[in-house]
Amino acid sequence: FLKYYREYLAAVLANLSMASCGIVMGWPSPALAILLRENSPIKITSDEGSTMVAIMSVGGVLGPFVSAAIVDRIGRKMTLLVSTIPLTIAWIMILLAKSVYVLYAARIVTGLGINICFATVPMYLGEIASTPIRGSVVTCEGILIVIGILYAYAIGPFVSFRTFPIYALGVIIVFLATFIWMPESPYYLMNKGKPEEAEKALKWLRNSDDVKEDLKEINASIELAQKNRGKISELWSKKNRKIIFIVLTLHAAQALSGTQVIGTYAETIFGQVAGGLRPEISTIILGVFQLCAVSVSSFVVDKAGRRPLILGSTIGCSFSLFIIGLYFLLADTTNIESQYISWIPLAGVLLFTLNFDFGLSPTPFVVFAEIFPVNIKAYGFALQTIFGAVLVASTTKFYQSTADYFGNTIPFWSFSVCLIILVIVFWRIVPETKGKSFNKILEELKVYDNEAFNQKE
């Protein structure tokens, strides 16, 4: 760890932006519990509540375009600093909101901010990390997202609706005050014709004056990318099509698992369960389990590999969702006394959380950071973020609509079936990237021809 401590430091500070995103993602759970009460500060219906959650994806669609437009112009670091502008504006809007329409607008603006982060952070982390620790560095993203979610779960139920935005803004201030001192991506600097600055950044990150091999690999990647000059149309070229399919399929699994539904409606779902713990306490326990799972994942991702974590956790998530759906079926259609089954939802959600945050949540982001060629990386991250935003919005509305009309069993079992289908797809297409350089991964995916690759090796 000590050898790489500066890389981990840069990763953690960059990911404070993701903690801010986690707060945005976790906030609806305590907020909806407050807004749907009789004494709500802003009167809303359950349908308006689901719209408030889902509408964030409208801004989410715009975020990746902004990131793609500026990340190769002003750099990864500055793009992350810029992402705090919409988040700050949104929390001020929520602080001052008097109607649900202002909340809608604020959620759209947060969608813009968090998806700039989602499109940029994996790129930055993948480019600053040494090959032996690249997996654990990129999974720091998942840890800080979960810390942000837990922050919202732990504070939201116990402060007023108007007070919470102040706590959220505090995290943004800490991010700005610390990350500004971190170096820019050496890949970006080299690509911009700034070899001295790239070398300086690498020496600081590696805590060593001997960075010749790193510079050689960066130069090789950039020269190969320049021979295949990136255009948005390149995303659909024959050599990149497989990468796009892998990325979008992994993103589909994350969205279709229903994780956003569980995170958003956790307190509401637990509130529907007779007996057991108070909903807000159950939700905090959920956040702690998330943090434990994703933290363990960061230690094993460079040892166990990417494929086993993705396949195993997807199967576990599917089983957990089936169990949750089964509880609601028993509760709605049988006369079983509640004290005998009231433990099942919390157990099922915790089991889902352990599986999702152990593999399906953090590991795909490692794969995303590793398999995109430099020349289309900005476009690729934009595409996968837009795709994810649309799916998350769709699953959120699907859950609320089907749960209102048919009960909770149908949506949870639907998510379970989707994951089983995707496990079969993953088995066929997801590559193992553990311990491989960027160039080696792209050679195996046949993005760069062998002759060009061998020349650069």
C-alpha cells in the first residue's frame, strides 16, 4: 500500500465528487419519507415522488455530452471541478424550493452534475493508476458512492428537509478544497503535447523518479490512438462494436437489477413491512452493508479477477430479488402471520446489497476504464452513461407503476429474470482484464492489429 499511497490519495480525493453523487442518489429515500407525510413541507403524491426520482435522468442524458465536449479540452481534473457547479446550484434550489416543480428542476440539474462525474471519474482513475492496482483504484469509486449514500441515509431522517442540503454542500466544499491540489492525468497531458508536465505528474503519483516504462506505455497508447483518430462514428466501427456491446450489457445489468429502486425506495419499502426495525434504521443498516461489500471488493478485484466477481454477484443479486418478491407474494396472498416473515425483506435486501456492491456495482467500472481505446474514451463513457441514465429512469418508473397496480412481487421478479438472462450473456462476452496493460487488453479485443501493437511493445 505504501508504495502506491499517492495514487490511492489522488483516487480518494477525486472520488469525493462521487461521494457527492452518492448523496444525490441516497437523498430520495429519506426525502420521500418526509415529503409523503401529512405534515410535508412540500405536498406531493406518490406519482409525483416517482417522477421526482426518475426525472434526474433527463439531466443525466445531458451530462455525458458536456463531459465528452470538455474532458479532452480542459482535462479530466478540471472537468471534475466543473461538475460541482450544477450540484451546488441544485442543492440551493432544494433548500429554497416551495413546490414540486422546483424539486423536478433541481433533480434535472443534479442529473447533469452526477453524470459528468460518472463519465469522467473512471477515465481519470484508470489513467493515473499503476497496472497492479488499477482494479482497486477504480473500485474506490464504488466505495465513495456508497459512503455518500450512507451519509444521506444516516443524516436525512434526522434533520429537517431544509437542513439536509447544507450537509450535502459541505461535502462539495471539502472536495474542491482538496482535489484541486492533485495532478492531472498523465495520459491527457501527454496527448496535449506536454511531456514535461506528464512526467512530473507521473513522478508524483508513482513516488519515484524512474517512470520511463510508464511514459513508454502512455506514448504507445497515444500513438496507436492517433493512428485511429477518434470520431463519434468510431464507436460503431467493426473493431469497437464488441467493446460497446460489453459495456452497454454490463450497464444494463446494473440498471435492470433494480438497485436504484431499492436505494431510492428503501425507507418506503421497509415502512410497508409489518413489525421489525424502524424503516430509517433498516435503511442505515443497508448502507453499512453496502459499504462493507464494496470495500471488500476493492481488495479482491485485483486478485480474484473481474469475470468471477461479475458472474457470481449477478447470480446472487437475482436470487436475492426473487426472495424479496416471494415475501411480498406471501404477504399479499396468504394468511401467514407477519412476525414469521417480517424479517425476509431486510434479509433479502441486505443479501442483494452484499452481492451487488461486492461485484456488479464496482467491477464493471473497472472494465469500462480498461477496455476503451484512448481515441474514443470520451465518447464511450458518454454513451454508456446516457444509456445507464435512460435505463435507470425506466426501471424507476416501471417499479412505481407496477407496484401501485400489481404489488411489489412483479417488479422484483422481473428484475430477477433480467439478471439471469444477462448472466448467460456475460459468460460469453466479458473478458478477464486483471493484471494486463491497456495495450494488451486492446490487442486481445482486436482493437489494435497485432503488427502495430508489437511494434509499440
